[in-house]
Amino acid sequence: MFYGRLLYDEAAAKEVRLFGLGDFLRGRMLAEMRSIHRGQRRLNRQVLRVQSLLALLSSLIAGGGLTWVVGQVASGRLPVGDVTMFAVAVLGVQGSISGLVNSLAQLAQTTLLFGHYGDLVSSGPDLPLAQPPRPLPALRRGIEVRDVWFRYDADHPWVLRGLSMFIPCGESAAVVGLNGAGKSTLVKLLCRFYDPERGSILWDGVDIRDVAPAALRERMGTVFQDYMRYDLTVAENIGMGDLARLGDHGPVREAAEHAGADAAISRLPHGYDTLLSRMFLPATNQQSPETGVVLSGGQWQRLALARGLMRADRDLLILDEPSSGLDAEAEHAIQRELRRLRVGRTSVLISHRLSSVRDAGVIYTLSGGRVAEQGTHQELMAAGGEYSRLFTLQASGYQAGSDQQVPAR
């Protein structure tokens, strides 16, 4: 399946051609197929030996019985008709036994598959559910992350190590830090895709583990860094952010305008009804651009942002690198619009571009899975810590002719 997908994946096609990977991947595929076939041949030889022994045993038994019957007929103890009856009986018994064995084998296989099915449909929720779940209050004070420890597996290192922070209601918070500091993991915990192993996340004092996950997520608008690209129309790609308003073009267009995508959408062959895929082509006129459109990475990111902004009026807005794939001009426009939308709203912005978090009410710098610094932009710059170092490092790249040395950690 992996090698087969490389044959039609657009991103793979570019790298396969550019780096000349065709022969290498073909060789890897053939080597793995040869390994699979060697295992299959070993199994086939084992089955052949067993079936040959069983066939030989069956022949010996049938031959011995037939020899005995013939001897009995020759000595006059049995009539000739008994030979015919014996042969028919042998064939019938062999067929019945063979059918019984095959039925037992099919029963064993079916029972095994049904066991997997039963395990799937009877499995509980991926997260423990409180019984009964507590109602989620309207956000009035804020969201507290209290001494949270988390790792994805018991054999893996801790991602978050006693993380504590507070997101005030009606204010914007920003989370920054190096790769692996735990920023995206924090987003997953806020959305309750996972539960912390220690500590808790409190929504106006209510532990989110005591709330139904669907009720919690309904109160959030989220833009993920690793967004989806659906083979659907523009309106459906955006409207899926709020299914209750999927068919309402007013909110869909408004979200697209906030994401700076409305002008580009209007130029598409069918506007918001344009299919964003070349996967499904009609039998006629396949070369027409109206059969489907493939967007650029930046355009897709704008649609993903618009999808998240369909819930911009919810209690909490989470923006995980919302403009990482945009050019400088587009990013500036998006960040300006997001600053306007975040005024008076509870929001969390995660970004590696520190210029986009300067206006946040509170900025948290994560390091090693915990908060290393917190404060406003001015306070953190004055402190001269990790945030100041990272901000100065980024800013130095935009200063023409700057030869200043930024200390490395």
C-alpha cells in the first residue's frame, strides 16, 4: 500500500523525480516482496508436506480396506455388490471428513474475525467518561492548567513536566518555545484528545475530565497546524467547522473573509461550490478546470483557518501556527485580522514567529515541558531571558547589515 500510494501522490511524485528515487524505491519494494514470498514459500512447503502425509495416510487406509474387501469377495465371504458399496462409502466418508475440516477451519477464521469486530464495537470510549458528566459552565474566570504531567507512552519521555499556567477569560494568551517544548501537546490536552497523567485542567474550576468531551469541544474554535484537506467543495471545507451552519453561505463567507480567502474563492470556476479535488472526474470533459481545482498550500491554509473561525464566537479560540505557510504580506494581513478578532475573546495563540505574539495579554515561554517565563512582551524583553533571546535572534535576520551576535543557548 505504501509503495502503491507513491505512484499517485503529488508530493511524492515531485521528490521521486527530483531526487531520482524511482530505482531505489522499486528495489526496496522488490526486496520486500521477495522476503514476503520466501515466507509464503516456506508456508506452502509446510502445507504441502502435511497435506501429502494426510493424503498418503488416507490412501493407505482406503487401499487397505479395499484389499480386505476384495479378499473377502475372492474367498466367497462377501458378495461383489459389497465392493461397490464399500467404494462408495469410502468416497462419502472422505468427502464428509474433508467438508467437516474445511467447515471447522472457516468457523475458526470467522470466529477470530468476529472476535476482532466484537472487541471494536464493544470497546469503551478512548477517554474515561464521568458518570454522570458535569455541565460545562460559561467561561467567566478562565482556564487553569495545574501541574500537568504528560507523556504519550509509558516508555517515552515526559513531554510536559509540571506545566502550570492560567488563560484569563476575555484575554489572549500566547505560548512560544522551541520545537519539542510541548506547545502542540498542550493544545491536544486542552481539546481533551488525551488526559494528563498527573495534574488537571480546570475550566472555571471544573475539571474537564468531568465534562463530556463533545460538550467541551463544542465550546471551542480550533485551527490546527496539521490541517486537513477534504475532497469536497470550498463551502463544505469551510462549513465543516460548524456543521449546524454548513448550508448557510453567510457564515461561511464571513469566515472566509476573516481568513483572507474570499477574493481567491470568488475567482474559482464555481466560487464556493467549486470542488477542491481532481480525484473525482466525470467521464466527459476531464481537462476542463471546472471539473475540480487543486489549491496551493497557502490557499489551503487559509481555508483551514476559515474552518476554525466558523467557531470564532465560542468560549475559547485556539490558534496553532495559523499562518505558518503564508507569504509575508498574507501573514501580516491574517495576523492583523486575528488580532482584531481576539480582542475581548479568550484565545490561545501558538506560534514560532514571535512578532505575531507581541500584543498578547500574557506570553508563556515553554522549555523542557514547563513554563520557563511568563509576562507581556515588554516584561519578557526587559527580563533578558529565553523569550528575549529568541525574539532578538529572529529580529536580527530582518535587520539589514546587522552583524550583532546573538548568544546561543
